Amino acid sequence: MAHLLHIDSSVQGDLSVSRRLTARAAERWRATHPGGTVTYRDFAVDPIPHLDGATGTARLVQSDQRTPAQDESFARSDPSTSSNGASPTKSPPRNARSGP
């Protein structure tokens, strides 16, 4: 099955040219892939946590071998463990931010 990862990151919101372009590209992709799925990420709204040394090294060792600092940093970087329970991905409305 076809899948599109649609990412926006501009902090300019409705004034963003790149958001209009990605919205247009996503709409065209949906039109040519009617059975496809879209994962949408907006890094301006839901930023990726900073990757620090502890997180980087935590990914290289088994979870039972991590230091407390690595565990804490890894948990902050993993959206599936976020305290708000929000999904890291969402699908925008079909006509969201469709620009010219």
C-alpha cells in the first residue's frame, strides 16, 4: 500500500509558502493514490525532542543496560512514551491548508 509522510515545519502558519506547497503536493498525491495513507507531522506544533548524547547512546544499548540519564533522555525523545498520550502522527483534514 502506498504511504506518504507529509511534514510541515514552518513557524509562519498560514503565511508559509512551504506549507501551501506541501499541502498541494499531498492533495495531488491523494488524488493519484486513492487507497494510500498519509501520516502528517507538524514540527512547528509538535517538535521533535532534541537529540542529545544520552539519547544517542541509549539507542545503542539494551534498555536494561541504560543509565538513569539515558532512560530519561530516551523517554523524552520517544513520542510513544509522551506523558500527554498524544499520537505522534495525525492525518490533516483532506483540504487542510491547500494553497494556490
